[in-house]
Amino acid sequence: MSITILAIESSCDDTSASVIRDGFILSNIMAGQDIHSKWGGVIPELASRAHQKNILPVIDTALRVADITPDRIDAIAFTRGPGLLGSLLVGTSFAKGLSISLDRPLVEVNHLQGHLLSPFLREQESAAALPSFPFLSLLVSGGHTQIVRVDDYLKFEVLGETIDDAVGEAFDKCAKIISLGYPGGPLVDRLAKSGNPLKFKFSKPRISGYNYSFSGVKTSLLYFLRDSIKDNPDFITQNINDLCASFQKTLIDILMEKLIKAADDTGIKDIAVAGGVSANSGLRERIICEGERRGWRTFVPSVNYTTDNAAMIGIAGYYRYLAGLLSSLDVTPVSRSFNI
Ligand code: KG4
Ligand code: ZN
């Protein structure tokens, strides 16, 4: 029997809906929110209002592109958290309304588990290889930086995580310091392509185990620029590409050092990367290159599935549905990390 899941993602500033049938993507529709760029960051109040406006057309389009009518849906998966509470409330409430009106079960999904299962996202005709359990995932986004051992579709163990800023925040803060726009990650990535990554050195943290820290490297950039500008007020504009390339290389070195350690210690050779920062061209190249040297099978998502999307919520929801893990109608969103 075929299983069709309608999935809804609204944890931050992207409204997305997807239809997944038997683990394959039939549609994945996204509506971004340009409104935040002029404020230099996501404004929660504006994000929830934009979700309210976007959610109906996005779901309607996802159903039309998948060429299904609502009565063909077997369950509604939605992001319960973590994320912005007002944003999560829009998706959760809409999912509940659909569940009641269609008389179909609700399946809550942890947003991070969605990112972690994104290597399983594929379209019907795709013959791409899938990771075997257990695999390691480097989860890098605007809110999280973790190394996770994925034992199963439902079992995840965090081996290490950041003790302060997430790596996406480090990219965004670097962009802010050198007066680029928001979100800064893609802008730093683009400028870094024509810069010299060895031109400048920034301090790296010394943290034990598999944990990360990114606040020191950001401060190191800040102090370095403060001193350099004293001697030459045009220092940033004259060196912008080299600054981006060197800062990006430092972040990637920090990420890779712990990932390599975790792979060596566990002996796991299936290595994935997920989350918004996995769109970074330097990081993608390094993981693939390191994988070739070390005999890893690497799983780097297509750029469409790096940032927040409902397809990853659909795939995680599909496996929860198969395991009978349904949610009741009194389920509420959670803004912080949580276990399910
Ligand atoms: O996963 P995501 O879409 O949202 C969260 O769950 O946080 O990640 C957003 C983060 C932002 O910090 C953004 O700057 C970063 O991903 N990002 C990038 C790139 N594209 C997005 N960072 C570096 N290079 C990129 N190409
Ligand atoms: Zn995310």
C-alpha cells in the first residue's frame, strides 16, 4: 500500500510544503521572506505574519505540483521545533486544522532530525546512493552546529556540539562586521571564491572532545579589523575577498578537524553534511576531497535541500508514521531543542 505524507515546515523564515510518497519527493514548494534583509536579521513578528500569508498558497501549490487531491493524504507531518515560536505556531495550527478537516493523523517532526535525514531525500527516478546506518552527520545551520551519529531513522546521538555560537551565526556575524548584507553566509561564500584563504590567520579554539566554539574566531576577526583600520581606513574594501576566504577557511578547518576525529574514533565511513551552511562551496569541496583521501562515502545534499525545506520534514515524518509514532491534537510547538 502506498503512503502519502503532506509535510509543513515553518520554523524560521521559510514557509514550505511538500508531498512525499513512499519516501520519494513529489513536490517541495518554498516561499522565502525577503522582508528581513533590510533589518539585518530575522524579525520573529514579521516572520510569523509572512507565514500566515504564505502557508495556504504554498500548501495548495505543493498538492497541485504533486497532482494529488487532499483526500489522498495519509498523514500530515509538521515541524514541532526547534525554531521561532510564532513561526512554529502557524505551521502547527495549520497542520491541526488539516488533520481535523481531513480526518488524518498528525506526525510531529523535530526540525534537526529532518536535516539529519536529508541524505534520504530523492525524486522517483533518482538512483543516488543512500547512507547506511550508522552514519555521521555534520549538522551546520544558523542555529546549530553538531556532529551526530545517526543509528536509524528514529535514533540519533549527538557526539558533539557548539558551546556558544553556531557556525552559520559566525558566517552571518563576519558579514555584518565587514558590512555585507543578510544572510551573510552566501555573500561570504561568493566573495571567498576569488580570495586568498591563506592571506590572514584567525585564532582557532582549543576545545576537548567533539565540541565546537565559534565565538573566539569572530572576536579575533573583530580585533584584527579594528587594528588594521587604524593604519588604513580602506583596509576592508581593499582586502574583502581575502578576508572572506581566510575567515571561511578558518571556520571550515575548525569544522573538519572534529569531524575527522569523530570519523577516526568511531570507524564510521559514511559521512553526511546537512543544514544551511552545507550550501557553502568551500565546505562541500573540503568534505568531498577529505572523503576521497580517507575512503569515506560522502553525502552532500543538493543545494535545494540544504536550507530549511518541508521535504526533509516529510521524509522524517514518513518514517515516524511507519513506526506508528503519531501525535495527538493537543501537541504544542517547542522553541528549544527537544528529544522525541
Ligand atoms: O538551516 P538554515 O536554513 O536555517 C536554520 O535552521 O538555521 O541555515 C541558515 C544559515 C544562515 O546562517 C546562512 O548564512 C547559512 O545557513 N548559509 C551559508 C550559506 N548558505 C546559507 N553559510 C555559508 N555559505 C553558504 N553558501
Ligand atoms: Zn534548519
